[in-house]
Amino acid sequence: MRRTILLRRRQHPTAKQPMNDHFDVIVVGAGHAGCEAALACSRLGLSTIVFTMSADNIAFMPCNPHIGGSSKGHLVREIDALGGEMGRCIDTTFLQSRMLNRSKGPAVHSLRAQADKVEYSKRMRQTLEAQQGLTIKQSEVSALLWVDTEDGRQIRGVRTITGLVYEAHAVILCTGTYLKSRCLCGEAITATGPNGLQASTMLSDSLREAGIRLRRFKTGTPARMDGNTIDYSKMTRQCGDVPVIPFSFDTDPDSVQKPQADCYLTWTNAHTHEVIRQSIDRSPLYSGVIEGTGPRYCPSIEDKVMRFPDRERHQVFVEPESAGTNEMYIDGMSSSMPEDVQQAMYRTVPGLEHCRIVKNAYAIEYDCLCPGQLTRFLEVRGIRGLYSAGQFNGSSGYEEAAAQGLYAGINAAMVLLGRDPLFIDRSEGYIGVLVDDLITKDNREPYRMMTSRAEYRLSLRQDNADLRLRPMGYRVGLIDETRYRRLMNKKAQIDAELSRLRETRVGATPQVQELLTAHGSAPLKTAATLAELLCRPELDWAALAPIDPGRDAAELPADVVEEVEIECRYAGYLEREARQVARFRREEQRRIPEDIDYDAVIHLRAEARQHLKELRPASIGAASRISGVNPADIAVLLVYLEKR
């Protein structure tokens, strides 16, 4: 028996039945997740419609207008490797670009670009508008439509607030922070989305009616200042890198070399902290008004002051929002304090003594998905064809959202095209770590990607994202033949040069000893290969040229040289990590049947049984990563599976 669940709405007795429109895929939301999901589906040949609350704010950046950063730069590179758009968009719209963590190893090097938020949104909208088979629709989705069949529940489409029905074989929820959202600035509470945009007020009720469990999360943003009222001479200037390194593997490096805007660093002080303490009872965060849980790794300034009373100061970064405005973003001082308190506390910071607020800081609460309801392909359990991505899944950040949107879009398309879904495990990419953490962990706060979350981060560097994931992008159809052949040529060059360096030996000749001494390196006592010499931190590939007569006269591309140097310098560590990955994959290959009855597994602890029943891990490896499941529980589960 089939039963369609529709939103109850008032309708005039003489009104006609709402017209239906048909698409292969419906994407709800046109933020960073929605854009990547919609582009992936349409580029794979599926008719796609993306709904947005505001067509003028596609790929909007309501918080810090930057792309990348520590670990997030890895995600952007992986998105690009798979055929996504974020990297290419920021390469044409950045104001400043820097490589973070240069003083550390390559595993944690991360690109970060300050974006022109106006141009980024404009360029992404133009990309969506130019994409064949993709329709943009400004309208609020008010309800999901589905049918109950003998095989379970199947998505059928959506209904908009105006009553029109749009049918599709797959729906991808990318609702961001808009679901029943409210913004808080001290005692002022408004039912609105970020930056005063319209909130989505009805979809949450429909999701609950479909059996989807929701919870409240919270995030926030700092004030924007009139740049003409800031004294930059009291701050430390931060300049961009020269040369600029692009995010996208397809961007010509010469095209991103341009004049860059400056950012600035300043600090809070004891006076700032005292202003906050005196008014802490007026903060919604501490008065109990805020219901949602905020991100622990990106706290508000009042949270920093109260949680770390011994800290004498906190960093504050002053960054441009766009080349077309003088608004400056005050990074590090997000707040939900009342406006008068905000004005007082900001003016205690060096350089901001006479600042004028253009946009107040605020906190925003919103509905999002409770954990345990997603498959490893980001499909919602119990409703075939319904996928979700981004902050609705309990994550935070533009990059995390875009990565999930691309992943969900690809997998929705693969199912509709009758092809195998795309699965990226923890050893293959940061995207795999992100998705695995979202589906196996009971995250009690908005999830933020960090390099420390990746066990195999030495192998999952941002520089080799194309070598790791571009073949997957080619296999699903988002990387064309030209780009794939370029990748294969790069890989061949790397392999050939590594082989040559490992086979080329040099002795302790006067020329060799002279070169080593000139670079502050210890002289040779016995012969060594060029690869062994590259293990020395004071030497690089270019420095060895005088003692490397077999080198091709034609210089290798810079990205090839980078890979060669890393592979040589970290060979021992990479080999050890490869053995760890092999053990990890053995655990991942030990599958757990989807229909397993955990109540039948005797000697399993009650806590472990509860988490396993809720999260339904696909493998022993995934089960072992679930909070509340210990090694003894895994041993019991293995015994049960072997008997079965």
C-alpha cells in the first residue's frame, strides 16, 4: 500500500490542484554544500533544480570570508581533485593567499585564502547559471514528499511554501543554518537566518513527520567594522605569500599572481576582558537563552574570557570582506553580547578605539540532524533517495559543507545512473575522515575538521590530493580525459625521477664534499644515493644539480619536484604509515551484515549494543571507532560473526 505524506495547508475551495514539475534531483539550499551537490549531479547528466532562500546570496559567506586554512585547505584540494568547484572559484576571487604552517612538516601545510565574498558569490552563481541541466529557483521548501512501499520509504519530491509540487528521484538537503533559525544579540532575538536573511520555518516539522530526529546547534559571527574608523598603525600587518599557490590543480599559477590586500593582527587585553565580565549576565550564552550547542573549537570571545581566566590576551585578526566595500571582519571576537557591550569591548582593542560597527556580532541557533541517521554515502536511513550534506549534518565550516555536498551529490547521481557509489575511506582522504566521523561518532557540537583527526595525515597531504583522488573523479565522470591524462603524466614523471634518484650513487669526491659543505651539510664518508642526500633537510632537488649529471636538461615542473622531495625525505615514515593503512583496510573489509540483530549478540555490553543499533556500522573497523564501543565488545562481535 502506497501513502503520500503531504504538508497540510489551507487552500481556497476553487483553487486548482498545484502543478507538478519533474527533475532527476532536487537540492534544497544553495550554500557551499548545495552548490557542489547541484553541480555534481547536473555535470553527470541529471536534470537538477536547486532551491535557495535568496538567489542573490548563492554560496554566501555569512561568517569569515575565507576559504581553506588548517586541514580545511586539504578539503578544498580534495574537492578540486574530485571535480568540484570551490578551488577554482576562490582562485579567481581571493584578496590574499597564504600557506599556513610552513615551519612544520608537509602533512600540515594548508592553503588559506581571504575571499572577496561578493565576487565569490557572484562567480559561483554564474557557474551554476551556465551549467546545462541545472535550474535555480528562489523559493522556500516547506515539506518533503515520500511514499511508503513494501520495500520501505522512498522519496518523491518536495512541496514549496507556495504550494507547488516538485517531483524527483533524489532529494539532497543542504539547509545550512536556516532551519527554524533565530539570531541573538543580547536581549534582541529575531527569527531570521544568517545576516538577516529569511529563515526556513516549516521544513523542520515535515522532517520530524518523516521520522527524522533533529537537534539544535549554535554558531556565531563577530562584528563588521567600518574600515575608515580603524587605526591600522597599531596593528601588525600580515601580507600574502609571493608567489601565490593556487588551490585548484587546473589553475595556471601565473594567473593568480596579483597585488594582494593586507590583513592585520591585534590583541584583546585586560580592559577588554573586564568589560565582558561585567556584562556576562547579559550574554544569551550565559543567561540560558541559547538552547543550542556551539563549536568548542571556535568559541565566542565571552566564552574564551570565562573559560580561560588566566589568559591575558587573545588574538584578533582584522580582515577585509570585499574589494568593493571597506567593511572589515573582526576574526576571533565572535559574540552574542548586546550591542552596547559589543561597542564597548571592541573599542578596548588596540586599533579599534574609535571603530564603528557596521553589522553587529550575533549568535545563530538552528535545527540539524541528530547523529546515527546517515549511511556512509550520506543517505538518510529509512528514506531511499534522501541525502543530506553540510551544517544540517552537524558540521561547521564552508569547506566541510562543500566536501559533503560533492560527496552526497556524486552518490545520489551514481544510484540514479545505476552505477556503484563512491566511497572514500579514512586512509584515502580527509573527506573520508569527515564522513566517517559524522556517521560513527556522537558529535555533541558542530564538527570541525582538524589535521589531528586524520590518523594517516602524512599520506593525506594537500599537495598529493590529485594523485589520491583524481582517479576517483575520473571514474565517476567529473574529471575529463584531458585532466586525467595530465595527472597520469605527472605521476609518470614522479615515479621516473624517484627511481632515478634511488639508483644514482655519488661518492665522496671533492666536488660532492664541496657542495655539501656549501650547504652546511655533513661530508660523505661512503657513497650515497641522491635520494639519500635528499633526506637531509638542508638540501633540496635544485641544490643537487651540480653533482647530478644524469638529470634531464629540461626542468621538472614544481609540483613534480615537491612530490619527489617529500617522498624521499619521509620515505621511512611513509612506509610505516603504509603498513598501518594495510591493517586498517583489513578491518574495513570485515563487513557487518546490514540485517544483524545486535540483541542476539550475547555478552555485548548494553552501552555498546545501544550505539551499534543506532549507528549500524558497515564494518568491524567502523564499529571499533564508535564512542562507547571498546575492544572487548569488538571481540564479542567477531566471535558472533564467525559463528554466524
